[in-house]
Amino acid sequence: MPDQHILIADDETDIREMLASLFEEEGFRVSQAKNGAEVLAEVKKTGKDLDLIMMDVRMPDMDGLTVLKQLKDSGSGDIPVLIMTAYGSSGVTIKAMQQGAEDFLTKPFDDPDAVVHKVNRIFEHRNLTKEVADLKSKLTAEPGEKIIGNSGPMQEIYKQIGKVASSDATVLISGETGTGKELIANVLHSTSRYSRGPLIKVNCAALPETLLESELFGHEMGAFTGAAKMRKGRFEMADKGSIFLDEVGEMTLSTQRKLLRVLQERMIDRLGGTIPIKIDVRVISATNRDLEQEIEAGKFRPDLFFRLNVISIHMPPLRERKDDIPLLVEHFLDKHRYTQSSPPAHISREAMEALLDYDWPGNVRELENSIQRAVVDARGGTLTSRNFNLSGKRERVNIGSNNAFYVDQLVNSRVKLEQAMSSFEKMLLMEALRQSADDEEAAAEILGITLRDLQQRIRRHR
């Protein structure tokens, strides 16, 4: 650890000298204090230059716990403190940790390497915490959509982003539809070395195979019927920037093979072209499918999966991070005002409890749509549970309690099986669209089908 400053506080000179020699050999700068008063004086003199205090609990005139409390009270509590205690003093150790100590060491020190390792772990943790805080600050300061959440799962996501952002490695973001995978892609791009270039997005589920290849790799004039002029593909457009391949699991095996070659060689071939084009692109992909299951089913290439999944980030569904719902509601109330000049609407306690009790099959996207619809319904006033339609609680698709009666009607009226199945399918489609607030991607996720399949079924039923 270069240029880290450690203060070692112990009333035993031999221990201070041994630790000072150990850490100076490791390249640290070291100061010493033999009692609590000297610790406080050194902190006051050194200020922000001090990176860690290693302090014994038992010292003359002022014990370590008293010093720890005074550091917190004086505003110097952000300096990590590593408490040193005698073997067996567990009660003191617990009290020190409760008062804000970073960690503890048990004396005597039988393994000097373990002591150095403990200190390095503290610095690594503090550096990572700072990176996460800086990242969250950057997200808050930037215009546009923000990642909202302070729950445990989201804190882990922030840490992953902090580690990955400066890397050039490909990233695969997994998670259900509506969890915010595209927001993660935005952040990964904006915090990487590719941020000066464009972020090009491709929804792989929204395009048929022939159009998808042309969109990704471009085409030369005359490459196919209708190709009246040369057209750059999304990879070429993303050069020196990032490309986000959303729903990458929807690609056909043929397109997967061509994408694999691009990732391996960093070269693309336009359709109908003969000259490879070199590209420098950061690839970020996302999927709501379990690609390992798709590999077992023969629908996804394992070699492409390993190329895309160098770094994996999983976005948890909203039902697994319900602590974030109040923050998300506050954000969406501010975002979706009744009119541009209206103040944000308010939400009643019973309505908030209803939102917390609901399982949100459409995740954050469904929550946002529900808030927006409720604000309009309440005309910007106080939102109550009457402004929300949450009848699908804890069920992926709820078609009501009259199914048996509906089937009896079909049988008694001698409706043909194919016609009955078509009618039943239409009911399911309508209910899934209702639960997802007409969000087709979320409806497809609820029904367990692809977006393309959903759209074809909607067209069939008009």
C-alpha cells in the first residue's frame, strides 16, 4: 500500500517498535503514541493525512474505548481504528466494535503476516467503500435516469460496478424484465474509458434474424434486395464506445456464431462485404433468460456465453429488495407529476403498505407505470390504495376464480377445442397486459414467452 499513514498507539514500547518496524518494511508511514492523550494530539495535528489508527484498549490515563468515543465526538470518526486487545477480552472487543472500531487484533501477535494482511484488508475495504460512494455520487449528479436503492442487494451491485467500470471486460447483466438492466449498462458505459464514445443499444428480441444481422454488422450496397446503399452496423457505429445487446438470449445460433467471431477477433464483416473492419468496442449484454439452461437445450452457444459472461452482474427482482420501494416511489412521484408545474403527489401510508405487500411481477418498470397511472387517477393529489390496481398479488398471472364456470360454459355450448383454446389464450394475454400496464416486454416475462412471440399472438387476436 503506497504512502498510507498509520498511527500505532500502545503503552508498551516493545510492541510499538515491533509494529512500526513491520509496517515501515511494508512501505507504510508510521507514527507512534504511548497513551490516549498523544493519540488525540496526533489526530488533531495530522488531520486528514492519517489513514489508520492501531490502538491498544488498555493504556494509562485514558483507555482505548474512551479515545474511540472522543474521536467520534470530535468529528474524526471517519479514520478507521483497529483495536488491539489481550487474548480472551471478548467483552471489550464487542464493545469496541459497537462503538465504531473497524476491526480488532488479539495480542500477542504470533503471525506478523496475519497482522499486515488484516491492515491491508481494512485499506482495501475503505477504498472500495469510497469507490462505491463516488459512484453513487456520480449517478446522483448525472442527468437522466438514476439507479435507485440502498438495500443490501443494491449495495452489492454498486460494489460490482465500482470494480468493473474501469475494466474493458465484457459484462453480462442478467435479471427479470423490468429490473433495470439497461440502467446498469448506462452506468458501466459512463464510468468506463469508453465514455467519450457513443453507447449504441440493440434490442435483439425486437428484430428478426435477417434484420438483426444487418443492424449489428451493416451491409454493402446490393447485399440483398432493398439494400440501395451502404449502411454501417451498430458495432461500427459504436467504435471507441460501447454497445449494449439487450435480450441477447433471443439471437439465433447463426447470429450467435457471427457475434462470437466479432468478440474473438474485434473485426466485423458487413453483409456482402469482403474487407474486415477493425473495431474497438466495449460489449455489454443483458438477458432475462437463464443462458446456462439455454445451453443445455441447445439454444445458446457455450463458447459465446463464456465470452459474454467474463463479468456477471445479476439484477435482483423488486420482490427481493422491497426496502427500496419507498425510495423508488419517491423518485417516481417526483418524475411523474400531474402537470409540469404541479408539485409531486403524496402517497398515503395504507397505499405504501399495499405497494410493499405486492410482489411486482413486472418489477421496477411495473412500479413506475403504476405510480404514473395512479398520479393521473388521483389528479396529482394524495394517492390511496384505490388508485392502484394490485389484484394480481403474489401470482404471475391471475385469471380470476371463475375458470371452472367459464369451462362449463364452453363445454355446454359445444365450442370446438381450438376455438376454446384461442379464447383462453386471449384472456391470458389481456390479463398479462393489464398486470404489466400494457408493457409488452413485462407481459412476455409474466407469461414466460419471448417478446416476439407475444407480439405475434397479439396480432393474431387483433
